[in-house]
Amino acid sequence: MIRILSAHTSEIDDVQAAVAGITAQLDAGQRTLKNSVGLVSCYAEFVESGVVAALAGALPFPIAGITTIAAASNSGQGEMLLFLTVLSSDDVEFVLGITDPISGEDEAPLRAAWKKTGAGRPDKAALMLSFCPLLFNVSGDFIVDAWSAITGNVPNFGTLAVDHNRDYHEARTILNGEAYRDRYVFVLLYGSIEPRFFIAGIREEKAFREKGVVTASQGNQLQGVNGISVADYLSGLGLARDEEGKIKGINAYPFILDYNDGTQPVIRVMFAVTPGGSAVCGGKIPVGATLTVGIIDGDEVLATSAAILNRAAAAADAEKGALIFSCIGRFLSQGYESAREMEKARETLEKIPFHLCYSGGELCPVYGRDGTLTNRSHNDTMVICVL
């Protein structure tokens, strides 16, 4: 069993008040058990002001986490806040790890970190909670595939760090009192737990009817669909071009991608269309996969979130809890009503402890037809882990 305690603060500049507020909220809850870890998500300024370091020094257990643009729990929601969720258990062990700096798609830093944490243990971790740096030369697919190979396919649930800046230059991962631009932080859970995973992307009814087959690709660059360029394929669906011939508003038209291997489809966003007509996407697009072009807006975000939160609530109870990561694209697509998804989570999970924060990419296993799990990276998605 895992006991979950939560606390949050808005005190960015008053370090003492922030730490006192968090510890008072934790003391007001149930006591911690034999093993504990704190999961933190915060506005980037909490790192710069010293609150994160002071909090780590004041708590009797380690903390791990990320910076984010907004977060929520049962007790509150908002943008300029710090949230701390404590996982505590007598029979589940929490082992924290961190890589050396990551400079590219090289497994060496990951393998070295694994050697220090899980490689020598006789038992296999039941779950890996990941806090990944936002690196523009390292894809979520590389991270997921590398860790699956290294750990023997331990279920990997996590997020990529973001912040409130347009270029995300303050996005950091956190381990105890330190914050990092280029290091991967993780928590391994050992013990008798059976996490369940839920994923909300885009509904089929919010997608174009036509399905395409990927006929040419290289990594995250989609080059051809049904034997023609991506630009021509999108134009054939009726997507308009501007005066320069570029597809308009491509960020609002993510792909629903089916690997055709029996696993759940994933979402892939388009960042740009090259002059040659290829699409630069937020993850791998393998040849032979089937894709559908979807449409995402604020109403679609709320509809899919409501559905998946209801499913998660049915699988949980007051003795369990939920960790939730939702793409920053979902937050931004809600426009001036950006709090609606957080409000829906608080309404649906009113009696279930949860921690939600926004991410630059989501890591979550998908289920195959036989119930087996395959680790995947996601875009424009809400992912939920019920503990």
C-alpha cells in the first residue's frame, strides 16, 4: 500500500513561509510510513528563489520532480505554485537516481545511472517514475526505447520538464535541492504494486475520416503518406495553405498514429512542414504505421480529459492515488480558460489523492491486445498512473 500526502504553496519569495506552509500541511495529514519520497512540480522561480533547496533540506525524505507551467492537486490549482506529493509505504521501496549530463542520443549516461541504482538488485522494479530534461536534440522515443532496453521493460511513467518561457530556457529537473537543465531524474518503485495506466488523446470523431499509411519517414520526419508528400496529403484533406504555400495552423492538427502492432494509438504533433513537403513531428513515425489527422481545441481537451478521469476514478479509491501528466499543448489550447482541465480533475477525483502537472512530453506505457505493456512517448496527451 502507498499512502499519499499533498501540500502546496504560493510563497515564491518568502522561503521560510514556503517551507513552513508545506511542512504544516504535511503534519496536518496522516503520518508518513517507513519509506517515503516527495514528488515536486513547480513554477521555475521556486528554484531560483531558493524554495526548492530549502524544502529539500527541511524534509526527512528525498524529493524529485520538474519545473512546470501549471499544476493541481485536491487542495488547489494554478500557475505560480509549488506542489509536493509524498508517496509513503511500509512495503514499497523508493530508489532515486540521476544521470550525468545528457548531450545527445547516447545510452551511456542512462546505463551508468542504472548501474548505480537498479542493475545489481535481484528483484525487478514495478514502476519507474521519470523526470526528463527538455532537450531539443534528444527525442522522447529515444529515451523510452533506451530505458526499456536497459531496465528490461520496467513500466516507465513520466514527463518532460517545461516552464513559462516561450523557449523553455528555465525548464529543469529536480533532485533534492538541485535543479538541472540536462540530467534525467527517476524514482524506481520496488514492491507489490500494480499500477494502472490511462491515456487521453483525441477522439476518433474529432479526426478526418481518411486514413493514411506512412510510406516514407526518417526518425521524427514524416516524408510520405500514401506515396505522396505530407504537404500534398494534408492539402488533399482540405487543409489550407497560406500565400507562401505553407499549411496553416499545423499545431492544431496532430496525427493519431497506429503502429499496427496491437497497442493503443499515440498522438504525434507536427512542429513544421519543410520546403520539400515533409513534416517534422514530436516523435518517431515508422513506415507502415497508419495515421489519421485529428483536430485539437479547448473543448476536445476537456471532453477527452473528462472521459479518462472518470475511468481512472473508477479504478481508484480513497486508498489509492493518481499521478497525472498533461501536455502543455492541451493547457495552451484552452486559451483564456486554461484552468478547465485542472478543475475537471479536481471535480472528478475529489476523494482520490492526485497530483497533476503540465509537461513537454508524456511517457506512459500502452496496453497490447493481450494486456502486455509497451513503453511509449506521447504528444498532446493526458496520461494517468493509478497507484
